[in-house]
Amino acid sequence: MPGHLDDLVATVGELGIADRQLLGSKMIAGVSAEDKEKFFTQMLMDVEPESVKNAVVAVTGTLPHDEKLSALSETAASLSNKATAEQVVELVSSAVGNPGAAARDRLWTIVVGAFAFVLVASFTAIATGMFISRPSDSAVKPELVLTMFTSVVGFLAGLFVPSPAANKR
């Protein structure tokens, strides 16, 4: 750096943060949009990732809704497929939140209870069908009840089988 730039940097370094911000705003006031983009991109390359993230989030908050969506789409497009999937899960989890243990228990009770009811009802229908003869012109087919019974048994048995995804080695 030439000597006069060193003096300028030293002078700016002695200013308070508010004066530096004002000076920065005045310096870029007459610069073209393309040059501003290059300037800020280069400036943010030298900053810690957490600070860059905070600055981007703060600035993004001032954008119109459509521009926010566009920025989010372009950022997501730059991620790998695995990273994108992980980010989507993280975003949805942070926006919606994970259900608590009580809610999960309640949901499982409802699902398993419904399938258990179908299991008992189809077993009862099969057992009853063993002793009651069906009219020959009936549209009801006992095979449908048997299929439903075996499907529900398979579903309930599947709840107790360990997940193959959990055994990654």
C-alpha cells in the first residue's frame, strides 16, 4: 500500500464505530450497483462465517417478500442434494417445531389403536364367516377381509422390527 493509503487507514482506524459507519455509507453513495456488489462480496469474504450469516440475515429482513424467496432459492440451489435435504429438515423443524413426547405418544396410541381395532374387527369377521354361510349371489368376498387382516398384522409386526437405516456401519 502506498504511504498515503497507510495514513488514511490509520486515520480511519482511530475513528469510532459510528463515524466509520457514516464514512462507509458516504463512500459508497455514488458507487454503481455492480461495484457495490463486488465491494461487499470482497469485504464479507474476510469476515468470520457467523458474522457473515448474521449480516445476511439482518439485511435479508429488509428485502421484499419476493426478493427473500429468490435469495433463498439461489442459496438452496448452491447446496448439494444432501445438504439441501438436511437444511429443509432443519428449517421445517425450526419453523414447525418437533412434537413433544406426550404428543408423539398420543399419536402412536391413536395409530396403533386404529390398526388394532381393524385387526380385531377383521378377525371377528373371519371367525364369524366360518360359522355363517354366505348367500351365493352376495357381492361380499371373504378374501378381502383376509387381505385386510394380513395387512394389519404385517403393519403391527413392522412396528417391532428394527429399522435398517438405524444400523448404518
